[in-house]
Amino acid sequence: MNKYVLMVSLVALLTACGEKSEQAAAPADAPKTAQQVAAPAAAAAQGNDKAALVEQAKGAVQALGGTLKGELEAAMKAGGPVEAMNICHTKAPEIAKAVSAEKGMEISRVSLKNRNPEMGAANEWQVAVLNDFEAKKAAGEDPATMAYAEVVDKEFRFMKAIPTGAVCLKCHGTDLNPEVTAKLTELYPQDKATGYKEGDLRGAFVVVKQLTQ
């Protein structure tokens, strides 16, 4: 092969390599397709869909309620109501924070008769929902079925009523053991969460999530 033929071959080879490189790089610089543009929007819409958010909130409530119930049952077996109050005082806020981080939603418990300020006091809209729950209960509705969900100013809000069960009366009822009363005074000097009867509305789980466009 003479020098001219060799040079032409080399030029052709380099040109071909350059074309392949440009072709390989083209997709990165090419305009996004309609499908590529729509995908993030669809994901955002799904994340902001109220029905989907309600299901996520229910999952968060179940996670908090289920974990806390297991801790309380173990404490009741180990040391009775006094030990269970220690769990509510120390572990309940920790469990709520862990579930909030896991679910990407802020979850807490509130009541018109608050006990643990670390779990959060009811704000204006939460008080309104709790009063609505009380009105529905007075009209004969079962607190166990009550829930509220709304999106206000890019904020998803969900509340699930907490009915008072028989076991709750050991710490929230009207006829408390003196040891329980003493422990309540020690842990919660401003406690208002007593005097309940079975079936009363004791408060609600609250789930809040900030939404994006």
C-alpha cells in the first residue's frame, strides 16, 4: 500500500470514528421527548394525588399505632399502667419521629384534653376537626370510623379519630389507681386527659405533608 492510499485509509477511519462519537453523544444533547418531559410531572401528580396520600397517611397511622400498641402491651405485662405511662412519656415521641422520617409525613397525636405536650397540642384546624368528630359522635357515629382528609394551601392534612378502649381507662379513666395518679402528677403536671369512658373520643392521629407543584 502506497503512502497516498494509507493516508486516505487513515482519514476515512478517523472520520468514521468521529461520526460514531458524534452519534453516540447526540442523544445526550437531543431534545427530550414528550414522554421524558411528562414522566416527572406524572410522578409529581401521583405524589400529590389525594386518594394516594390518604392511603399513605393510613399506613403512617397504622405504623405508629401498631408500634406503640406493641410497646404498651409489653409494658403493661411487665409493670402495669405505671410502666405503660413511662413508655408513653419517653418512647411515643421517638416512635412518632421515626415513623415520620420513614413515611415522609409528619405524624403526631392531638386531643382536646391534652396530656403529652411533646406529641403536639392541637392547632386551630385540628381543634375544628376534633370538634366535628365530637359532633358526629354525639349524633351516633362510631369514632372508630371517623377520618378527615383535605389539601389546603399545598398542605395535605389527615386526621384519624382515636376511640377510648377499655385498657385506656387504666390511665385515662375516672377511677384511677393512686399509683397511676401519682405518676401522672410527676410526668404531666398539667394533664387534662382523664375522666374518659369507654367509647369516648380520646383524640386523633394527625398526618401532615407539604406538597410540591
